[in-house]
Amino acid sequence: MSDRPTDLDTKMQQTDKLQALHILETLAARASCRDFDGSCIDPETLQDIVRDGVQAPSSCNQQNWHFIIVTDQQRKRLAHEISGGNHHFAECSALIYLCFQKGWTHGNFSIVQSVAGACYHMMLSAHLRGFQCIWNAGIGDQNRLREMLALPLTFDVIGALAIGRAKPSAPDVKAPRRPTEEIFSWETFQRPAASCYPVKAADEYPYGNIRNDHNPFAEWDPAAWSWDQIADFRGYSVWAKSPLGGVYVSRRQGDALNAEHALLPTLNDGSRIAEIMPWGGTSTVALLKRLPSQAHISVAELSQHNISFIRERLSQEGHAANRVRFDLIENGRLPHATSTLDLVVLPQVIEHVPDPQALLDEVGRVLVSGGHVLVSARNLDSAYGDLWRATESLAQVPNQGPFRPCSAGQLAQWLADRFEIEEEIGIGAEATGDAAVLRGDSRHGGRLYAARCRYAG
């Protein structure tokens, strides 16, 4: 709370202040929803929401914006397909496509900023009317959208606002916000080091040269990041996808997890297991299906935000809250006592950490003699590795954080230096399209490399 005196001309009567604070608290409770029930909203109400939206300020008051409301079910299904799989595009009551007239952007993309302001006004209007919504920039191919919307070449789409009513089972969570003291300062720039992410050295960083699919300044090497920076990045950006049961798991991803988990050692109800930095709980859900019902499981993550997300994901998947314990990793040290675990699972984690060998040393520290580690990693020496070098690594750092694929041969050597490799496989002969299990001489050529190792103590 500011300790500055209130300006005399902005003082409110007590009743007005309470009313204003109530409105502000109501607006602050708005949360994004990705799980709609598909029920209809009256067309006049949708028009009113747009009407509210355009009360937002517009650059030079030219109002070079346009909003296309899509409610037809067939068009929404097409929108879902074009977006690349945003399921809520098909399930929401209405999509409002956010468009602007090109040639009138002015300085600093002011027309685009105007559309963004109008979009948020619509979100607040929908929220106050009792609806849920989510704004999306990931709308898919512009040419296909242009055809679907009959959009002239002089206009572009910059996003879509999905509006509807949440299913009763939808996660009732709001993504975390940074503490206010982290995101503002007086007079000059001041910000905690953990929330200032590494970039490649350059004389300047013109934002007009940065796109999601091409960012020449993105620093993908986790060795250039501190543990605190990685924890901060993953702790907030992991919330980019709501923790819905059964969502964001492709068939290929599911098949790959099954192949990894097929390497699990024999376990019993008393086994003590830790999973390290799982992917928002996706791998945890798959792992729990394989483990004995009474096994003791610790999920170790870098941030309480990750933990809150995974808790909700497990709840959505129907897993009892008391089945998993959650622990925080601090500065790369695993939160487990020495020689206490029977199994450590590293689900495509090695490539995400500043010092992979130090993490493997930590695994050896916490395992009992005869304990096991199950490791998987994206393989640099594969068709996927070639794709990563040529295309993926030129883009923006993904929501799961910075990473560099590991050479399967190098990772196998690191494991052999510390453990006894009992079984190793490759997964996926192609760059992106399959989850074939590779053995023998081809095991180090798969998109993923996975191994089960025993710790001799």
C-alpha cells in the first residue's frame, strides 16, 4: 500500500470507496477458462460485450479495429482445426476474432495496442456478466483464417477471444501473478535478477525483429540460466495451459511415455519414488498408473506455482491428493535425504538443467544401494536433433523452459560413469511423427533416448 498522501481531488466518500473496491476485487478474480460447456449465449448479449469492448481507447480515435463473432458450430470446429488443436475453440459459446486494418498501425503498433485494449474490455464485460473467457494468440494459419472469415487483405487477425460458460468440472484456479514489488519501480528500472531472463548478446534488441517462430536473441542453453531464473520461468509460464484431465497429451506423446515407463524396475508398495520436474503433471499422471497403489511418491519441482498446477492436474485426473508428496528443489539440490529413494524418474529433464552431470550426481546421492534411475531425454543425434538445430532452436524459448537436446551417446556415457545401465532404448525414428521403440545399434538414433540404470552404491 502506498504511503503517499491521497490527493484531495481524488478522495472518495466511504460508500463510493467500498463500492469501487468491490468492483476492483471482482475484476481481479477473473481467470482464464479452457473448458466450456458449449451452451448458447444470446446474440444480443454478445453484441453488448463487443459494444462494451469498443469503449476502450483507440489510437487517434480512428477505431481501425474489427471484431468477427463466430457462433456456428461447424465454423468453430474449423477454427479448432486451424488453431492446431485448441479444443476450447470448438466448445465455447462464441469466438470473437480480433482484427485490425493494416496501413494504419502508427508508431509502436498503436492500432494493435488499441485492439488489445478493446479485447480486455470485452473480457471484463463477459466476466461481470457471469461468463468465462480466454484470449488466444495461437489462432493458426492466417491464410486459412482469411478464407474462413472472408477477411480482405487489408485486415489481419491478431487473436481470438473465446467466451462461454465453464463446465462444472473446469479447474477453479487463477494463474499466479507476480508480487507487485517485482514488476514496478519508481523513477528507474529495477527488477529481481531471477525474473530477467538471459538473451544472446547483441547491440540492440528491436522487438520488431522478434517473432514466436524466429527469435534471434532467444537463449536456449540452460547453462546460461541460473536455477532461480529457470524456476521463475517455469513457475509462471507453465500456467499457459490449464490443468485439464486428458488434455495436451498427443497420441505420440502418450505412446512415448508408455515406452519410457515400460523400462520401470519391479517395485512394491513400500517403494520410495521421486519424479523430478515433471511436465505440468502429464508424466506424473502416466507414471501413477504404473506404480503400486501404496508406493511413496515425491514430485520435486522448482516452484510452488508448478506444484499448485500439478496438484490440480492430478485432481482433474481423479488421483487422491494424499497419494503424492510435493517437494521443492533449491539451486539444483534434490530435496531428499541421502540414500533414501528406491527410484528416481527424470522425464526429459536432463536437457533442461544448467549442469546435467551435477543433477546425475544428486540422483546417486539420494538413491539407496541397488536403487534405480529412469532417464529420458531428447536426442541431439537424431532426425529430431536436426530439426531442432535447423528450425526449433531459432524460435522463442518454449513454455516449459530453455533446453538443449543431449547426444544419446554422451548421456549414455554420463550414466555409465555413475550407474550400471540395465536397459536402454531409442524412441521415435522420425523427427516428430512416431514413437517406435529402437533397440540394438539404432537405440542411440531415436528422437528420445531412455535408459534404466542401477546404482551400486
